[in-house]
Amino acid sequence: MKPKKIGVLTSGGDAPGMNAAIRSVVRSALHYGMIVTGIRRGYGGLLSAEIIEMNSRSVSDIIHRGGTILRTARCPEMMTESGLERAAGICKVLGLDALVVIGGDGSLHGALDLSRLGVNVIGIPGTIDLDLDCTEYTIGFDTAINTAMDAINKIRDTSYSHERCSIVEVMGKLSGQIALWSSITGGAEDVLIPENDDEANSTETVIREVIENRAVGKRHNLIIVAEGVGGSEALAKEIERITGIESRATILGHLQRGGSPTALDRMHAAYMGYKAIECIQNDEFNKVIVVKNGKHESMDIAEALASENPYDDTMYRIVSKLAR
């Protein structure tokens, strides 16, 4: 029986720990005697057949590096039927028995679409946003939180010294997970997230809370804003205009995507990469590797991406209760 041949790519936004996942996929596959093809620049690279053969040395000294050695990009063409058909055809020409996709929601939906065209896929959730309902953890989240917390700690120092109101905007267009975790770990007075209604996120509500905090003796305020809510600069200006309290906005942006992955991200990446290859070795395809009840397992990709967990406001309520 000829050895299995697999492809591996990273797609969408980069996340710390992607390199650790690539390393695990490559070395686990080689352990089982598979041939590994690396695909550069995500789905765009697949469409242009930007491929390299990978061996054990290809992934030496990358476990500690942020970003992705395979590079990544967003690929609008994969949202078209013709693009998907081309990608599926290239997988067939390359003789891939399976394609391992490391990325977030959009990347995994691309993998799902390819599976419907006959490509065997395995997904590994890599996104700093922790916004996939099918899994308790996504690669990159812990590093992003620690990066945000470190920045918030420094901002708090100067905010305290000047008795300011500091607005810190973190990443998260559709999910407030980074904002919520940053708020609790950074000791914030308030947090604005996409999951909340307009009233909770309104400028009037925030200003009222700033005034109430000052009335009970708090001399500085820290407010975390998720990217999906935005408007941090305008909010800071309005707080200062109405209250007279000096206010500053800091947008952390892509700072949160970079940096050496934490031990937790490296561990999850290693587990998920190994489990992905284990599925391929056992001829179990069209799966996503997820964390359920603290354990790594595989889940049907269509079922996984159709999963919906209702928003739980427990963390938001904790922020409110700890603010005073």
C-alpha cells in the first residue's frame, strides 16, 4: 500500500501557535510514513500551487515562533463556486489523500466546502478570537490574552498616576471573548462587547458609570472595548468633554496576533496536530479537532460548524460585580 500524501496550510488571520501546530502535523505524519506537502499563503497558495515538500528539518526551531512559516492570506476566490472547484481539482492533481487546514471560522468553512467536492479534510481551529462554538479552545487565544493583559497592566500604571479614564480596544469583531478575559484579568471597570445590546454599550451608560465610580472614590477608570463595538477614540473624547476627566484611547490592534506562543497554546497545538494525523491514519476524514470537556477529540466538520452555543453573560456580570 502506498503511503498517504497530505497537504497542510494556514489560512485567514495568523495566530500564535500555528507554527507549533504545523510542526506537530508534519512530524506526526512522518512518524506514520506519510508524505507531507506544505502549501504557502493559504487557499490562495493552493489555487496557485505554491507547494513545498516538508520533512522533519522543515519544522525545526519553529515551536517558539509566532506567525506561520507557511504564511497566510485571505482568499475571496474561495467564496466562489469556480474557486472551490479549482482548489478541489488542484488537490486531486497533487494526489493529496487529505488536506489539513489550520485557521478560524472562514478557513474551516472553506474546508467544509472542499469536503463537499470530494476533498478529504481535517480542520484545526487556530484563531485568537475563541469564536468557534464547537470547541472550548482555539490555538492562539491564550497568547493574545496574555499580550493584552501585559499592555493593560502598563496602561493602568500611567492611568493611575494621572487619574485618567483609559479606553483600551482589543481585537474581536464578532466575539467579545478577548475583551471579557482582558477585563477580568486586567481589573477593568467596564467592558463593551458585540454580544451586548446597544444600551449596555452606549456612551451614556459608560459615562454614567465613570461618574458613579468617581463618586465612590475611584480616581481612575479602565474600560475595555471589543473591536466589533469600536469607537474608542470618540468614546474617550466624549467622556472627557462631559466629565472633565482626562481620557485616552489605546487600540492594541495586531499587537495581539504576534509574539511567542504560551505553553498552553503550544500544548494545544501539539495535541491538535497529532490528533489530526491520527484521524488521517485511521481513514477518518472531514473532521475538526476540538476540545470538549477538557479533552481533544474529533468532530464531523459539518456538525461542528453548525454548532451554536447561546451567549452566557456570566463573565460580563463578574466584571460588573468586581468593578467597585
